[in-house]
Amino acid sequence: MLSAVATEIPMPLAKSKVALVARPAPRVQRVMRIETPAQKTGAEASAEELMSAVAERRDRAAFVRLFELFGPRVKAYLMRQGADRASAEDLVQDVMLTVWHRAVQFDRNKATFSTWVFTIARNRRIDSLRRANRPEIDPEDPALVREPDDPADQVVDAAERSKHLHAAVAQLPVEQERLLRLAYFEDKSHSVIAEELALPLGTVKSRLRLAMTKLRAALETLE
Amino acid sequence: MTPQHHPGDDLLIAYAAGSQDEPVALVVATHLALCPRCRKEVERLEALGGVLLEEQEAEPLAEKSLEQALARLDEAAPDEPAQPSRQLARRSAEVDPVVPRPLRDYLGDGLDQLDWTAFRGLEKVELLPEFPSFRTRLMRIKSGTAMPTHTHDGSELTLVLAGGFSDESGHFVRGDVAEADPSVNHQPVADPGEDCLCLAVTDAPLRLTGPFGRLLNPFLRI
């Protein structure tokens, strides 16, 4: 998987890689080995900075970089979710055009660019591959229950959180990590996953719970 | 007071991953509207989705992919939000303090206008009939009423919107989510004082187990 990342980088990205790796990567274990898009953009601009350029100046060059960095990963995500090659291509276009059109809605204080793209790709997939609605809260709904000290309103450093999560995922026992990836990337219920792995559903649930307990602990120092 | 009974991690993960069917996602999302803690939790889980996406192996794009996207940048933005593939009954304009979004949008003209059917202290409305492997119901249980003892072939997820109920596993009030799996044989009893309004989703029909329940079972599907 690791070497595949390097060999499967689309050409424009591979060419610019020399410039990109110039920045020392002060990261942990797994992240040292896997070059994430966030790191690759590091030398010139983070994905979040590129996004600001798109939002503020309609900067096409910045958009091209984001497309090159995230398009192939969004495509891989969609194909694992059951899209064939052609519809995955179409959906990548949709997702990246949504990024362009909704650029001003991106709030780097709330999420990293990769998180934002993940949610856009997820919702497009549900809409298009499942033909279903995604029920979501309306943050403006007067009926939404808030606390004076609403944890959902707390400001977090999204980039810092993402760094902690990368490190914490790398430290999960392999069966928990594997399950987490299955749960996120295969469009399957936990009972179907359990069946396929020949595990009791309870084991699948408890492994996911264990993984979450560890990830939560890793974020605690931060929030 | 904010909810004390939350959906399990597996439900929140499936919600963030987008792998749930709509009826289950509706229960989770409506709970989120009532629960700041779980909103925070889902925000973290979406951050995890971003992290996993970054670590995802790349799938090379078609040669013309970027070119095509650039050619479309000047097109007008599509209507926002994107049209859902299946229209909801109606997007409600009225704010109902009891029923938050997203559930409110599934109810059309509001609670009183729904097609309630009543049976022994229990009123119910079927929602989301387009998902036949689930039974999605809004239920109003008269205060102080006991439901028939029942168990499940699948799992049952209940979100309380008003009033409350108790069963062997605890006391549930507004915002709380009760999860019951096939091993649970329970008899929920609505709190006195106020009717209990809840949203319940089962992924298989209930089996009634009390003496009357067994008798009624072939005729009554609660």
C-alpha cells in the first residue's frame, strides 16, 4: 500500500514532488511513511491555504493543485463504495466542482480540507449511488438544543486534531484499524461486515468501540 | 438537560461514514439536533473520515479529467442544496419546538395533521414506507400506559421526543436513544403526566411475547 502511493501519483503531482518534499516532515510513525496530501502540499501551501486562495481570489492554479491531490483519492473512495470507474470519474468532477462553487463555505477553523472533501464526497455518494436522502441537522433550526457551553461550538485546531488522529490510527491494533477502514470505506452495514469477516456482530461493535476509545484519548490532550 | 442515553459508537461511526440506511440515519440525526455531545462526537468522526481519506491509496484519474473540470468552472453553480433524489413529503416552514429538523421535514404539515392510527393507548404513524426492510414509526403512548412485552428479531432504536418511558434498561426522556437487540425482552411503560412521543425504527418485525401478545401476534403488528 505504501509504495503504491508513490507509484500511483498522477504525473503532474509526481513532477512537482521534488519541490514538495523539501519541507521537513515533523510527523509521527505512519505519517512519516505515508505521504498524505496535506504533507505533499506542505512545501508550497497547505490544502487549507490553497482553499483560501480559491475562495478569496478564485485562484485556478490552487484549484488545479487541490484537484491533483484529492481527485485520485476521492475516486478511490468512490470505487471502494461500489461506483464503477466511469461513475466514479463523474462523481469526482461533481465533488471537485462543488469544492469550487462552495469555496466560501469552507471554514478552516472547523475542519481540515480533507474532512470537508470527505463529507462532500460522502453526501454525493449517498445521493447518487444510493438515491437516498441524508438526514442532517440544521444548525439554524431554533429547535436545535444548545448548551451555554456547547461542545459543538468549541473551537479546535483542525490541523492539529488531524495530526493527532493520523498518529492514533497508526497505533491502533491492526484488526481495529482494518475494521475502521472497512466501516468508513465500504458501503456496508456492520452486520454485513461481521458476516464477511466471519465475526459475531458484537465483536465488530466492540472493536469499533475500543478503537474509538483510543482515538478519543488521543484527542483529549487537545480539546 | 441534555440527553443521558446516547447512540452507541457503532451507530455514530456508521452515521459519519454514511453507511446507514435512511431510517436509522434519521434517528441518529434527530438525536444530534438534541445532543451537543454527540454533535461534537460526529464532528470528530468526520475528521477521522478526512484522515482516512488522506491515507487512502490514489486511483489515477482519467487523462481528460482535470481538463473537463476546468472547462466547467465557469458554469453556473448548481442549485443549492442539490436536489435530493427523492423529495421529502414537504419541507416544513413551521417551527415545532418539539420536533427538530431533520425529522420535522419528514412530517409534512406537522404532528396534528398526520394520519395517526390508534390502538389501546398507543397511536402511531408509519414513516418512510419506501424502506420496507425497516419499520419507521412515530408513536404516541398515553401517559402511564404499558406497552405489550415484546422482543425483536432484529434491533430496535427508539428516540424520545416528549414525555418519557422506562423499561428494564433504564429511564428515557427527550433526546434519549434506547437500543434494543434481539436478546432484549422488554415492556416499556410511559411516564405518568405526559404522553410519550417517540420515533422508533426496527429492522425486523417485533415478536410479542406476553400471554396476550402471543395471542395477538398474527393480527397485530405494533
